[in-house]
Amino acid sequence: MDSGPDPTAVERALATYYDQEAGDRAGRALDPKRVAARTEFLQLLDGRRPRLLEVGTGPGRDLAAFVAAGLPVTGIDLSIEHAARAADVGAGTAVASARALPFHDKAFDALWTMSTLMHVPNSAIEATLAELGRVLTSGALAVIGVWGGPDVEDHHDHDAYQPPRLFSRRSDDRWQSLLGILGSVEQFETWDRSDQAFWYQWAVVRAS
């Protein structure tokens, strides 16, 4: 039986894609909804300065806002180009996979990851969520955004660079169930539902 895409091969392809795209992405403005979500996240922290992990930094646009807010933040990305750009904003960064985080148990009190975990194939998503939970303290605040959809795993046909990215879209019910591996889902919203194949899922999870 086909077990789906190989996670290591998927990560290699993603790193290649995002290394090429890094300059373009750095020059694009963030979606206002994502900026609003980041503001809400900072409000949820209620003035605290938790040890924050960002998984999938991209070129560091959210990371820069966290640094400006005075948070002790560390970021990881598969792309060497993205990690280098993210380091320029003044945060510690590493080229690493969410499937094997280079951190000790309970190293962080908060997690921010946007538009990243939908690239983790179905065969690896449960273990990846468990790995994220490993590095979070009990009660840590995790804010997670992904592109979801009708439980379809395929490659994006319209990507500007090669190789195309894998998108593992998950239905709202399935994704919320999977997030239970990490902890208790406290908030769940969807954005941009005009497309029946892609929509955005945003969740606040309290780590177990």
C-alpha cells in the first residue's frame, strides 16, 4: 500500500523551493488577517515575555515583530535563505525540521507557526505535532495557522518555482482532532472560505 510522500524528500523539495523564493517573499506584504492574528497573539501573552519558538520563519517578517516586542524568540526554517534573512532581524535562528527540533524538552513557553504545517505529509503530521509538544512547557500558548481544505494531499500546480510544494490540506474537523495531540484547542477560526479547495485555519492551542 502507498504510504504517501516521503517526509525527507518533501523537506528537501521545500527547502529548494523556498531558497529560490526567499527574495520575492521578503518583498511581499503580509496578509492583514495574519498581522491581526499576530497582534491578538501578543495580546494573549498579556505582557509576559515567554520563551517563544517560531516554526517556519520565512524571511523573518513575524520574527521581526516579536523581536520589536521584546520577546526572547528563536526561529527555525528548512530554507537556508529564509533562516539567514530571519537572523538579520536579531533573533536566534536555525536551519531545522519541525520533525526533529534541535532543542531540549520543555525549552519554550509559547509557539507561533503560520503556513508551515500543511507542508508536513499525512504520514508524519502526528509525530510532528508530538515533537512540537515535546519542546513546550505544560500550559504553553501555541498559535497555529495553516491552509486547509477537503482532506487532499497533493502538489501545488501553479507554483512559480520548482519543485512544486506539497500541500496536505485537512478538513476543519480532522485538523482540530490532530491538534489535540498538542493540547486543548481553545479557539478555532477559518478565513477566506470563498475557495472550496483552500481556506485558512487558525487555532489557539494550550499545550498539555
